[in-house]
Amino acid sequence: MKQSKKVGWLHMALSLFFLLTIFYVLPRNKVFIFAVQYILAMLFFSFLSHRQGFVLLIAYILMSAMAHLIRAWMYQWETAIQLEVIWQHMVMILNLAMLYAFVYLIKELEKDNKNLKKQVDQLMQYIGPSKVLTKQEFEERKNLLAKAMERRGERGYEIYFSLEKVNFRVREAVFEKLTALAMETFRHEYDLVGKWDDISFVVLLQNTDENGMKAAMDRYFSKIHQSMHLKEEEISMDVKAIGEGKGQAVVP
């Protein structure tokens, strides 16, 4: 909350100072050059790391100061002109320094928000109300089930589904529908359905042989064909055997 307020105040100060600079400080013949430099600095700061952006800012300050010194020496500027140029240069540098602080504060907030979301997702067992397991919870339960299956001499399958071939505009809706159908199709008491990442999910079928796995997959794709217009080849799959007699990847 404090960081958000800081961003808000800095944004207001940045905008106000920029307007004062172009309307009251700089002469008209320098406004365009300053605006171009300002936009370029914003673009560079957006793509460069914090340290690289700082180096760029320092390099600009030194190079622009050196350019003014050379011009002052070449054209033999009077004291009044020198003071005016120094004042304008300081104002331009202050604008860029405030821009630097603002851009990297925004980037830091975005990074913190992503880390916070990741931590929340890890603490939650399920993704929303769908009862689809988070990746961490899925892996923990899978490891327990895999050890139990090995002790009992049972076999199971991990099936990874990827939607990388699905149009990105409908990918999220397709993901939700496919995981919902997986929850309906596979055995709630024995099988697991988990989100792997934003475009893929995984199903674990325990105590199932290859024929049972293929039968379960046939039921699943039958439900998919009945409820949505999605071709089977649009879903990338990777099937791995676990437990007793596990081997290489299997293609159902």
C-alpha cells in the first residue's frame, strides 16, 4: 500500500515537472530534442535492468555535460548564457532522474506482485473453486502415491496435456473446460488432476494398466468431442508410466 502511494505521488510529480519543463523552462527550439530524449530514455529504462539503466543515466549526464562544455568553449559563451544552459541542463537531468526512479519503482512493484502471487498459489491446494491441484500440491501427492504404488507392485500413468497449439485468444477458456472435464471423467477418489503451468495440466492415474489408461483417455476425449469443438491433435500429450514396471513414455 505504501509503495502504491509512493508510485502515485511520484507519477504526479513527474508529470507536473515535465509540463513545467517544456512550457516554462526550455526555449521552444529545445523542447522537441528534450521530448525525443525523454521518450528514448523511457524506452531504454523499460528494457534495461536496474543497473544498466543507472549506467545509461550517468553516461547521459556526463556526455551531455561534456557536449555543453565543448560548445561553450567553441562559441565563447558569455556568463549569462552559461548559467542559462547550466540551469536548463540541470532541469533536464532532474526530469530523467525522476523518470528513472519511477520506471524502476514500477518494475519492482510488478516483480513483488508476481512473487506474492506465486507464494499464494503455492500455499493454496487448489486453483480457485475447480478443485484442480496446484503444481506443488500435485507433486507432493504424486510422490506419496508413487511410493505407495511401488510398495504394492501397482502401476500408474502421468499424462501431461499442453495447449500450446490452441489459439491464445481462447486458450484460457479451453484450459478451464478441459480441466473441468478431467475432474468429471477421472476417478476422484484415486486420480489426481493438477495445473502444471498456464498452458498445461497433468493427470495421474493410479493402479491402472495400459488398457485401463487408454480406456480412460477414450472416455475423456469422447466428453471433449461432445462438449466442445476441439480437435485431438490440438492437444499435445506426453504419457509416462510410474510405479511397478514403469518404462518409457507411452503414446495412447
